[in-house]
Amino acid sequence: MSQRYRHTQQVVERKIRGEHILVPLMKSEEQLDALYTLNPTASQVWELAGRGQSAAEIARFLADQYAVDFAVAEADVRRIIADLLAIRALEPLPS
């Protein structure tokens, strides 16, 4: 949970009418598989992780902001970060 992340250059983010969207950058139109719309929690995780905050710091922030148990926030943050890593929107910062 102490790992820190940054946004990759393989996606572009856009905010359109209140929606937070990640668009993969591909070499050709055939490679465009999907657009990713982030819910409000995933959007906050994306933004905070992109600022170099660790998963634990993000989980603590969300637990405090939404008055949820830290373990619940931690599980959500882990899942969201795993999803963002899988689509190559985030990458770990070197230690």
C-alpha cells in the first residue's frame, strides 16, 4: 500500500459534462478497444494517484471523506488501482 503511481502517457483524460473519461491512445483506429468512464470514487483515486499519493494515503482520504471503514476504502482503492494498471492508465513510480 506504500507504492506510489503516476499517470501514463498511454491514455488521455477528458472531463465532459461532469463525466471523467479515459481515452486510450492507439496507433490505429482498429486498436481502439474502449473508452473508460470513471465513477466519482475512481475519478478521485485516478487524480490522487496521479499526484503521487500512495494507495494507503488515498484510502485514508476516502475513508475520512465518505465516513467509511478504512478496510472498505482500502479494498476499493486496491481494486480501482488494479483496474487502472490493467488498462495502462497508471504505472508504478520507481522506488
